[in-house]
Amino acid sequence: MPASDRLSAIPSVSAILDSLPVRDLLVDHPREVVLSAIRVLLERVRGGEVLSVGAVSPSRAATVDAIVSRLPAEVALLEAIPLCRVINATGVVVHTNLGRAPLPAEAIKAIAETAGGYSNLEFDLEKGGRSSRSVHVEARLLALTGAECVHVVNNNAAAIMLSLAGIARGREVIVSRGELVEIGGSFRIPDVMAESGARLVEVGTTNRTRLSDYERAITPETALLLKVHRSNFTITGFTGEVSTAELAVLGKARGIPVLEDLGSGAFFPFSTAGIPGTPTVREALAAGSDIVTVSGDKLLGGPQAGIIAGSKAFVAPLKKHPLSRALRVDKLCLAALSATLALYADPLDASRRIPTVRMLTETIEAVRARAVRLVRRVKALERRSPGDSAPFTLSIVPEMSSPGGGAMPEVEIATVCVAVSHPLRSPGALDHLLRTGSTPVVARISRGKLLIDLRTVGDHEIAALADALHRVASAGH
């Protein structure tokens, strides 16, 4: 069909609006939404897409009918809430794609109270004048980390960028080749360093770096010694790296500060729960780091934030750096972070009330109990509506979970899963149906089985998860 003929078959917006089904649609949906949906479909036609099923050279009338038939779905797509809650049944606790750390109830309450009205964000109620927004978290961070000074920005990448720009712009930063990491979203240490204005100096090899490598690389232009947590990978075999303590001794001897990017950096001592692999922020500072940067929404279990802690001589000037304004956190983040940090005053509170910490440290018996509850509830739903669905085969199996978020790449945690099979559907089909249901459930497929990992499913989510499984069993039956 010539392009001129195809374009002449494209109806006007008004012609589509005049059709009876569209007039009915306008009764229940805003006019601007319907118009936007019409324009989207018309643009597809102009681009050469044939909307009429089986049509090769559609007439104008056929194109109107095709657009009208597709309009309700397009309107629903435009009106859909793009960000929604999902049930994380993957077993990955700090799941970046699913929003990382779920917040404690106390943090959610603090957000609601702060968002619902005005607040003393930058106002000193005692003195009746302007104040700094960081005061709402500083005291707690200082107490928890043992740092002389702290600063909070909107994420850990920002914390690293600000630290490099504020301390090393135009000068050299020495880092091991084995720590030039890339994490999700193509975040690369060399790229961030280039944007900060600091000059990268690589030392050692991919698998082995010695203290002497750092020593030989130091020049009058060296501003920082940088140590980076390897995040989402490990190097094994013939390896060697310089510890924070060793690097700190060298830095102090040569008058050069040490910046350690802990990434997920913990505030809870996970080693006491038998989970190795990451030092706390306090431990990193005690080992000799002058500046430590960590995320707020990973192992800390709070909102997205970047925390800079360390020596007052290096951290305090960062608060006045021009980038600090661009990278600052808002009142909702501060409210959530303050409430989360308050729970760390009592480690028992932290392990019970901060979801991330609780999921990582929860006993296998507690996880198994949830698996049993889930299976029982699904079976009960099947008994209430016999014949409405093809029954699942559900089995409780031991598996391993991952901390996720690049927190402890070498660590796996024992867990309990419910393996799901269905006589009419493959694991992939079941997975898709669960993900696209009214209550989205994100599970995982392993060794040809669909697995529901109960370590990352809360007690309060069991009923909704059982309902979602039952709906999948009933779909199309």
C-alpha cells in the first residue's frame, strides 16, 4: 500500500471521539487520558502499524474500528499506577530491582507524619531560627559509628562523588585494580572518579595488590588512598589485597587520608548471627579509615541515602561543598533514616523490627513455619472451591537465599522454599502469571522448578500470596 494511500486512511481524532463506544468511555475516564490514548494509537498507524486483524490495506472505517477496539486497553495502560507493591518471593533480601530495603514500621510512620504537614526540617524550635536539616540524624550516626563527623546525601554513589570532588579534585587517587568495580546500572568507579575531577592511579593486578604497590605510586599529587568494597563479585584462588588497617598505617605515615567505600556497610554486627563478610561502619573507622561511605537502603535497612562518616577535618568541609546542595536528602528520607537509626540503639530491636536485619538473621525454623502456613492456606482455598482449579503440587524444600544488593557476594543463607508445579503450566508460565496478577509475586526458577522463598516473605503477606497462587491455579481452568 503506497504511503500516500495509507496516510489518507488515517482518521482524525474527532472522528474517533464521535464513535459511540468512545463516548461511553469518556463517561468513566478523563477526556485528556482518552485523547492521549487515541494519539498514541494514531501515531502507531502513522508509523506503519496495521491495527486491523488480518487487514493489509485497511480503510479509514476499519482503522477507526481497530483504534476504538484497542482504546480501552490503552486507556487502562495510561491510568495504571506504574509503581506498585510486590511480594518478594525470590529469597534475595536486598533486591535492587524490587526496591532494596523494605522500611521498618517506625520509619513508615515517621514519613507519614512528616509528609502530612509542615515540619522543623531546617528550623530550631528552641531558638526560633534557621537550623541545618542534617541535625535530625547526626547525633544518632555519630553515636552508632564513633565518627567525629557525618554527612548524609541522597545515595552512596553521591557520597563517593562528593568525597572525591571535595578532597581530590585535580589530584591523584590511588586504588587497587582489583577494586575498580562496576555494579548495577553501569556504575563504574573509574567513571565516577573522572566526573569528580580526581585522577585515577591504578596499582597492583586484578588478583593481587601489595602494600608496596601503593607506596611506590605515592607522589606529591596524591590526595587519597581509596579502598572499594567489591560489591557483587569475589576473586578467589591466587589472590592478595591490602587490609584497611595496613592502608591506614601507610596513609598516616605519608599524610594521606584513606577513603573506604563500604557500599552496603552494616550497622548491625551480622557476624554475631553467623553471617560473615562485611564489617560494620564502626569497625571500618576503628581500623583506621579517615572517611567511610555507605548506603542507607542496603544492610542498614533504611531509605535510599549515602552516609559519609569519619574525621572532622575531611568530612566537615564536604557539607559546604557546592555539590552538597545538589545531592542533599529531602525531609521524607531524613524522617525514615532517623527512625531506622533509632532502632539500632538496641540490637535486639534492630534484629526484630528492621525488616532487612530480621530477614537476614531469622532462624530457619521461623522460615519453615511460614512455608507450612502457606501450603496449608493454599490447600484450604482449594477445598473451599473444588473443581474451580487444577490443583498445585506443593512441596517444602531446603534451599539457599542471598543477601543481595552486592552486600555479601560470597554469602548464602539457608532458607526454606515452597516448590510449585502445575499439571497444565510450565514453571515459566506460572512465574509470568504470578508476576502479572493483581498482587504481583516475584519468585524464582531453579533447576526447572518454580520456588517461593519464604525468607523474604513477611508473615503479613502469607494470605495474599496464597490467594495469588490460587488465582493462578484457577486461571483458564
